[in-house]
Amino acid sequence: MPSDSHAGEAPARNKRADAVRNQQTLLAAAAEVFAVSGVDAPIRQIAAKAGVGMGTIYRHFPTRADLITAVYRHQIQACAEAGPSLLASAGSAFEALRQWIGLFVDFLVTKHGLADALQSDSSRFAVLHTYFLDRLEPVCAQILDAAIDAGDIRPGIQPYELMRGIGNLCIGRGSDPRYDPGRLIELLLQGLQQTQDSKEPGTPLSPKPGTQSCL
Amino acid sequence: MPSDSHAGEAPARNKRADAVRNQQTLLAAAAEVFAVSGVDAPIRQIAAKAGVGMGTIYRHFPTRADLITAVYRHQIQACAEAGPSLLASAGSAFEALRQWIGLFVDFLVTKHGLADALQSDSSRFAVLHTYFLDRLEPVCAQILDAAIDAGDIRPGIQPYELMRGIGNLCIGRGSDPRYDPGRLIELLLQGLQQTQDSKEPGTPLSPKPGTQSCL
DNA sequence: CTATTATTCGGAGCGATGTTCCGTTTTGTC
DNA sequence: GACAAAACGGAACATCGCTCCGAATAATAG
């Protein structure tokens, strides 16, 4: 395949010089603004910091998700590539899973509001969502499979669900010192770790059929 | 204490007739709009549906959180009151915890975007956050303590953290059929259920000190 | 019943933000 | 240097939260 459309990997020969220059400038400005004001910072602010008009931003990055994706592309890629190597280097598949999740969490948590944006209800960030998943879900699946094969964790968990859950748990970290996503994710891992012969899932979580309907 | 200021419990005698009428109308309209468009629906839309001006809405419910709180007050109260009775009726403290969490999840999940709003990054919804916690955290703490005393779950988990985590896991349900908060919460419960003598927490989740710093 | 007063109502208006659109400028090519 | 295509800039429009104050209305006094 040729180089991709937008996002800052390969400038692509057929673009005008000022275009690639502006794209670089925009990525740098966006990275800086994101670090300070979070990924929800006003577009105008990014445009101002880059010294370009707003039309320019929208031409290069039609949606905010495109811009976020481009800014963090390298980190996402690094996280994806860390998967197989962790699987090789860690003592066990479970340990690899734990460490990979650690990387993933660290990535989400150090970006202001990234986790929030990722799970944003509406489809404003569908592109971002898709990109994350395309890159990381296969990696997660591979580690998960290895851990299941090794008997480290119980089967049945889906990569998508796990990543999404972890992403959700990372939302809002920092708003209250009493909340530490790491502890809950650790708990989740413990639950995953149980062998299936111990306690089975039990009754479904939803309220008992006849209980009441006031909620 | 006298009847509370805003929110739809006791109309309070000293208010004008049209004021209490409008308050009722607003609560009904808001409930309807919330059910359709989520708790982030534009204020104007609620005002329009209620057939009042926006000034009226803001006088009765200074912040959006006040309105949300008022609309769901009964349900929150019911959830709070269900705690002790579950503790009495369920077979074990752990089962009570599971069922209470089931109620809590059911409540969050059936309200469009309520979970999202609850954990909203900024402090727009501080009041909502506070109200939820004031009512439900003690209940959660009580069940948790009972479960710990009974040896059903490992100690160390804080009620706030658990509720917050559950709330986070409920975010975005419905956007993708592959994501079911219930399964992950079940996993969390399993992790909580482990006795502390089995596998201890292990190395901290954060990446190993010397690993790398690219993320 | 009417006049007075205090409360409540309604919506125009302001500022912030996302997004589009088109006249102007810049760049690459001949 | 001239020309066309590509890119730029920012004005303009739409939406939304929130405030503010004259108008309307209910409670009360006479």
C-alpha cells in the first residue's frame, strides 16, 4: 500500500511544500496544547499556537480524532510492538499480560483526557476508536491467547472487552486522589487469573427477576 | 431540618403556585428528554418541551447536575435503601454485595449517559458526584465491611474506589454490542473474592523502572 | 374588588466553540 | 514570467451554556 492519507508518517511526495510544513507545525502545536489543556482543547487554540488558520487544520485533519491519532501514532505503535517482545521476555504469559496492560494504562493515563475521548459516547471519535483497536486489539488478543493456552487465566474474555474496560477504568484519573485505576485493574487481573474450577460465575449480575422494578 | 431547597421532594408551602407547578412540569419534561436524548440534552430542548423559558429552568435548577439529581432522586434513594435489606435477605454478604452492585449497574445503565456524566472530567457535575456519593457510599461501605468481616472478600478496597470503578465500567454501554459492563464487573468481583493467602498482588502494574520511556 | 408588592417568568443577548465556505495567496510547472 | 492547481486564512453561521432585566403574575393588604 502507498503511504497513508493524513497523519504525520510519510510526507508523501505529491504534496506541496507549504502543506507538509504546516502539517508538521500543526502536529507539534497540537502535541503541546494536548499536553497542557487535554485532547479536548479548542481547535482555535491549536490553530493559533501553530500560527495557521482554522481551515488549514480542518483540511489536514478533518476530525479531531484524526489529529489525536496523528499526534499519538508513534506511541500507539510502540505499545503494539511491545506486545510480542514482552511475551518473549516476561517470565510467564500472565506476567506479559500484566506488563503490557501496564504500558497501555500508562499511555492512557499520561494523556490528558485521552481515555475519556476514546470511550466518548457519540461517534465523534469513531476514527480514534477504530485506530486504537486496529493496532492494539490483535496484540492484546495474542497475549490473551498465550495466557489462556498456558492456563494462566480463565478463557472467555474478549480482547475488545478487556481493552475497553481498562480504558474506561482510566477515565477521570486525577480528579480525585482516592481513585487509582491501577488498583482496580489489578483486581480485574486477579479475577481473570482464577482457574475456572474454583468458584464459577454464580448468578447473573442483573437483579433477580422477581425482586422489584423501582430502579 | 426543613425541606430542602430545590429538587422535587417537598414543594414547600411558601413558594408561589406557578413556581411549584413549573417545577413539576420541568421535572417531567426533563425526565422525558433525558430518556430520549441522554442527560446531556440541550437545556433549551428541555425548556421547550416544558413550555417555559430558560430563565425558569436556571432558577429552579442552577446547574444541570441539580436537575439530574432531582429527576433521579427517588431511584438513588431506592438504591440506597436496598442495601441494608439485601444484607439481611441475601444468603451471604458477598451475595448481597453482588446484588447491590447489580442494582447500581442497572440504574446507571438504563439512564442514557448518566455514567458518563458522573465521571465527567471537569467539575461541571461536582454536585451530582457529591450527591451520589453522599447517598450511596455509606451503603456500599456497610456491605463491603460485612463482606470483609465474613471473610468473603479481601480487605483493602475502598467504597469510593469500587463505586467509581463500576461507574466507569458502565460508560459507553450500548455503543458496541461486544462490550458488556456486567462481565467485567463480574470479573472484578471475582478478583475481590480471592482470599488474601492465594496469590498476592504481585509486582506493581506500572511498567518496570528500567524498561523504557517511549510511552 | 382593587391596589400594591414581591416573586416568578420569558427570552434576548453574550461569549465560547465546532464547522463550513470562498476569495486570496502560494507553489509547482511550462 | 504566466498560469493553473493546491493550499491558506478567517469571516460567517450554527449551537450551546449561562446571565440579566423588563414584563407578567400571584399573593396580600385595604
